[in-house]
Amino acid sequence: MPVFLRRLPTLASVLLLVSTATAPCMQAKPRDSALSEAEVDQIRETRLEPAQCIAAFVKFLDLRAQKVQDLYSHPRRPGREDDTRELLEQFASIADELGDNLEDYGPRHADLRKVLPKLLQATERWATALKSPPEEQTYSVERKFALASIGDLRQSATDLIALQEAWFKEHPPAKKEQQQPGPIEIPR
């Protein structure tokens, strides 16, 4: 029997070992989150207070919209359209996540009556900001998705405002008694 035939099983096992060891490296890198690590931490910290969590999302979306506007308020630089596409993708992703949170908060009857009007105002601001860059094929699809996400947020917030008004009219929150601080006793 020739030497190469005797070594064929060994060669096959080496090739199999090499291919399985390098397979994870050759797979596509998973898409990173649209939120930075600091933003994710902030969401985690505010998760138990729905109004604060929504306010944090609004802040992150304001930041993305402002970055889009900044790209077009300065002289053109190479890669501006690609940066715009990436920011619009991030914006749509964050807006969709905020929409998911609004759906979760609705049935829980968390008091969002102060933050929801601010969210509605922000949707107008965002729509204006994202429509300001000129039409460009590089990011036209991403802009449509981002604008659709804004529309969905606007509709969710409007519906949730109506639900909140009805719920809190039927179930008014308990008023906290104003407690007067008593005299301070200092131990001797």
C-alpha cells in the first residue's frame, strides 16, 4: 500500500480539526448594538422607572438626529453618506426598541403622563432632522425605515396617552400626605 494512502486518515482528521477550529473565525461578525455600552448601562439603571427609561431613549435619539444634522451643517467630507446611513440605521433600531418598551409599559399602567407629551414633541423634531439631508441613494432606504419608526412611535405615544388618561381618571393615584419634619434630636 502506498505511503500517502496509509496517511490519508491522519490527513483527513487534521483537515477536519483545522476546519472546525477556524470555522468560528470565518463566520460573519454579529451586528453590534445601536447603543453604546454606556447607553446600555444607562438603560439598565433606569429600567425600573419607565418615565426615566423613556427619557433616556429620547436623549439617545436626539443625539443621533443631531449627529445627522451636524454631518450636513459642515463642509462635505468623504464618507458622509455612509456615516448618515449608519446613523439612520442606529436611529431606527433605537426607535424600534423604544416602541417595544412603550408596548410593555402600557399594560403595566406606569405613570407616563409627563414624559409622553415630550416624546410626541421629540418625534416632530426627529422627523424634521432626518428629512433635512438631501436625497441620496446611499441612505434613502434607511431614512424611510427611520421615518417609519418615528411614525410608529408617534402613534404608540398618542394611543398610550389616551389609555393613560382613561386609566388614571378611573384609578387616581393615591395622594401622599405631606409630612412636616419634626425636631431633630441629637443624642448626648
